[in-house]
Amino acid sequence: MKKILITGGAGFIGSHVVRLFVTKYENYQIYNLDALTYAGNLENLTDIEKSPNYTFVKGDIADEAFIMELFELHQFDGVIHLAAESHVDRSIEDPMAFVRTNVIGTVTLLNAARKIWKGNWEGKRFYHISTDEVYGTLGAEGLFTETTPYDPNSPYSASKASSDHFVRAYGETYGLPYVLTNCSNNYGPNHFPEKLIPLFINNIIHNKPLPVYGDGNYTRDWLFVIDHARAIDVVFHQGKNHETYNIGGFNEWKNIDLVRLLCGIMDDKLGRAKGTSAQLITFVKDRPGHDLRYAIDATKIKEQLGWEPSVTFEQGLEITVNWYLENGDWLNNVTSGAYVSYYENQYLIN
Ligand code: NAD
Ligand code: DAU
């Protein structure tokens, strides 16, 4: 039996990865380590929480003594590292939280893996999940490839870039067997409603303004979260050590076009007259350092590992919107309490 540690498994992407691994690999023991910050939610995993090959561990990846003890106790064969502070706007307010979790937390895990594996790398793998934001911004043309130089612009992307560099450095310096992926924007069920798509779905449901930053002409490349989880499975099992793979949907949308599309879908689903939700669109002050455009060239993972997205954007959005409409309790639970003060502060609502 293989013992796999998945960090951040109670979060958005992590919960889909945990579900995939727990259900697909019954011969693996999956340990989900998560600090349960505002973004971590065990409700995301109620369907698999009683599986015999699943264990939840509450803890902080930056707590060195705790992490060392955990690795010594369980002797993991593999680590799939997703735990992070993940929201750009929060990183602008509080960069240090991002340094602590994304940089110090990652190095703490790398140290534990190195010490426990002691150079016996056979069958061991450290998989670091990163983002396309480390490459900075594109102009109107071009795509990010695995060799695009790092050029992060936000405290979030700077912290992720730093963690990526540490992972590579541990590969070069100590020989740690790692794989690294840089993925584009995910969307889907269980996405915390501070990010564009779930925030706007929630606001449309409640007839609240849709705060579009700047002129809305910023471009993102959207990938359905279950396709990201499938890619992580493929890279974890078939990726080559010391390699990076970009993951993306070849699916670019300007924010304003995406918001208009979403408004139309929501009008249909909620039985509202065409054009009702679009009236909620409100242009607000831009995000500082806002990257103009992200777009991934995912040719390498397709050609070398045979992965490509399994759903179209239309199919993925349909599944996503239906999920939010059918899971009002989940939305209500995560938007109570601390969410209210975050939202008021971020959008300066009195
Ligand atoms: P998320 O914010 O939804 O989840 C992060 C999880 O990490 C939460 O469950 C949280 O409780 C946990 N966590 C935070 N700090 C922790 C700590 N100190 N110790 C232990 N657990 C901690 O994030 P997400 O959107 O699911 O992103 C997961 C990973 O994928 C991140 O590394 C992110 O950088 C990367 N990524 C995200 C996207 C995206 O579009 N969401 C795209 C590419 C890459
Ligand atoms: O590219 C991958 C990254 O995608 C991940 O690494 C991050 O963890 C994830 O949060 C996401 O970052 P973005 O900043 O691209 O996502 P966000 O949903 O915050 O914003 C998407 C776009 O929408 C961006 O151009 C900013 C804009 N936006 C966002 C919010 C929250 C608005 O116009 N209004 C908003 O209220």
C-alpha cells in the first residue's frame, strides 16, 4: 500500500484531487492534511470521509515540529502539495500570510520529505501544484510555455514563484524527485465565492452588484477543476522527475465576456427575463498590479502524457451553475461569519 500525503485537500482543487485518489486508488492510503483556514471546508468531502483508505489530519504546513513528526509517523511515499493561500486580492492586503504558508510551508514540507527519504528516492515523489501567475502577464499575443521566464506581479504569484524555485532547488541540490505543474484558472463546484465565477454566481442569486475590476478587458484561461484533478493524477503517475508541465484549457475569455455569458445562463436557470442579471454588472476600481492576460500552452502535457480537457466550457459551466443552485446550504455556510467582513472590506461597502 502506498501512503500519499495530499496537502490542502479540504480546499477547492484539493478536495477534487482527494476524491479522485480515494475512489480510484483503493490500494493507496490517502492522508489529507489541511489547516482548515477560511478556504478549507470538510463539507467538500462528506461523500468520501468514511472511506477506509482516507484519513484527515488537521494541521499547519508551516509548523516544523508537527510536520516532521507527521512524516516520521507515516513515512509517506508521495506528497501532492496544494495547500496555499490562493486569493490575489487577499495577498495585496496581507502579503505575509502568503509568505508564511506558500513559501515557509512549502520549504517545511520539502525538508521533511528530504529528511525522511534520506536519499532513498526509489518510489518517492514530491508533486508541487503551482499556477500560471508565476509567469506574470502576457500582452495581446502569445502563450505561456514551460520555459517562459518567471515574472510574478502580485504578492500571491511572487510567493508561488518562490515556492517553485525552492522545489527545483531541492531537486538540483539534494536530488529530491519532484514534479511541478503550473495551471491556469480553475472553476467548478466547491470554489470559494471570493473568486470571480462563484462570487458572481452568488451575487446574481442574491441580486447583488457584480464588481468587474477596471474595464473588464482582462483575459483568463479557464479549466474545469475535475480536469485539473485528472491532470494531477496523470502527472503524479506518469510525469518525469524534475520536469514542469503547464496545464490549461485552451479556453481564453475576457472577464466582461465571461460575466455576460454567466449572466445569460443564470437568467435562464433562475427563470428571470433575459438581460436581468447583466444589469447587476458594476465597473469598480481596478486590482493593483492586475495582470492583463494569462493563456497556457498545454501542448507538452498533451503530447507527452496524453492529457487534455474532457469537458467543454459550456458543459463545465452548466455543471458548475447547477451545483451552486443545488447546494444553497454550502453557499450559505461559507458566506456567513468572517466572509461578510472580508467582502465589505474588499468592496468598500458600508
Ligand atoms: P483554496 O484556497 O481553495 O484551498 C487552499 C487549502 O489550503 C484550504 O483548504 C486551506 O485550508 C489550506 N491551507 C491554507 N493554509 C494552510 C496551511 N498553512 N497549512 C495547511 N493547510 C493550509 O485553493 P485552491 O484554489 O484549491 O488552490 C489549490 C492550489 O492550487 C494552490 O496551491 C494554488 O496556488 C494552486 N492553483 C490554483 C488555481 C485556481 O484557479 N484556483 C489555479 C492554479 C493553481
Ligand atoms: O491563473 C491561476 C490563478 O487563478 C490561481 O493561481 C489563483 O489561485 C486563482 O485565484 C486565480 O487567480 P485570478 O486572480 O485570475 O482569479 P480571480 O477569480 O480572483 O479573478 C479572475 C479575474 O476576474 C481577474 O482578472 C480579476 C477579475 N475579478 C475578480 C474578482 C474577485 C473582477 O473583475 N472582480 C472581482 O470581484
